[in-house]
Amino acid sequence: MAQRIYIKVVGFSEEERHALNTLFRLSEQCLTMYQLWSPQARAPAGMALLDGDSYEARLEAESPLNSGMKLLWIGADAPPSVWRSIARPFQWPEVIEALDTVFNPGSVDLDLDVTPSEAPDSLPPLPPKLALIVSPSRDERLYLRARLSLAHLTQADEAESGAEALQLARGKQYDFALVDFRVPDMDAWNLLRQLKQGKRPIQHVALTKAQRSLPEHVRAWWGGAEALLDSPPHPQRLNAWLRRL
């Protein structure tokens, strides 16, 4: 059953607030949706997220009005009243995982800014682009190549491992890459970082993974991936991403 959880946020910089608002927006596609609490909200806050570097956060932690609320403290010197603390520097996936342990969102099915309902099963011709397909599975590579061909994207190289993908990326300028999370020789997040920041950085990268979770979606977005898709990707979701290139 879908539920909406309001989170009271105290402190944090403008950039951190922007990142948090993006995470809340991503959760709108899940059964458990997180939203910034305000006095005008339809329900009380289910949790307070406190910036330990702000004076107001300690006041909130010590306020008897919050005695029945779980308090998540970001920073050092956490008061004994808080439920859990995360030291700085922190990663936003840690925060989402902490929320999930309380509100148990279950399985999620979202992609970063992708709207499958608006994506046809096949695409009109797109400008020529060079793709890199990375997967240890020959079947998945063939499937992805076939899906790209339906979008008239026929120029694609294949790699079975992260090392092979990086070698190809050093020699050619790819327009986009589809990377299977199961690359056997390196961490997929590390491969994503190197493809995005290498000598010839690939601007558009999507990861494919089975049994995706909200923290992984957040980490993919935070790491520079534009989408975290099923493995193999659902045709409409893949097409929706391709339309944005």
C-alpha cells in the first residue's frame, strides 16, 4: 500500500537541500514517498533530519515536542536523544537507507526522470550515435544491440568486462553507454566513475541491474548515471531514456 512520509528538515546548505529535494522527488515513483514537512502538511512529520552543524538542530533535538519522533542527526556530537547519527562527510544513500529501515518501502520501480508511459516501443530515427554496451552476458548484449537497432542506433561496440570497456573508451569517443551492473572484474560504481571522468568521458551512461532498490537509484544518480534500468531493460524504459539523449 502506498504511503507518504513527511520529513522535517532542519539546517543544511542550499546545495544539500537541493540534493535532498531531488531524492524526495525520486521517491514519488515508489510505494513509500518522502516529502518535506511544513506546517501546512496534511500529516505530522514521521522523522526529523537534523544538520548537526546548525544551532537550530540541537534545539530541535532537545525539544520535548519531539520526544515521540525519531531524529536522524547528521554530523558530530549527537545528543543522546537522537535515534541515529551519521558522521560527516556523508552520502545521501546512507540517509535514504536510514529512512528505509524505519518506513520499510519494500521493492521499488523507478528510473531517474524516465516516464515509460510516454515512450513508444520503437523510436523514430535518431541522429547517428556511437554506443558502448558492457555486459558479461552475451544474451544481454545481443538484446541491447537489437533494442538500439530498433531505434536506428546501429553503431555499437561491446565489452564483456570493465577492463575491456575502459580500453575501448580510451580509444573512441562514445555518445552513450549501457553498463550491466554484473561486470565481473570491478565494482560497477567504479566503472561508472571512470567512464564518466576518463580521457574521453561518456556523457550519457545507464546502468542495468536486477532487483533495484531506492538507495541504489539514489547512488546511481549521485554517481552520474542517468538511469538505473531492469536487467535486461524493459523496452519502454530503455526507449524513454534514449529519447532524452
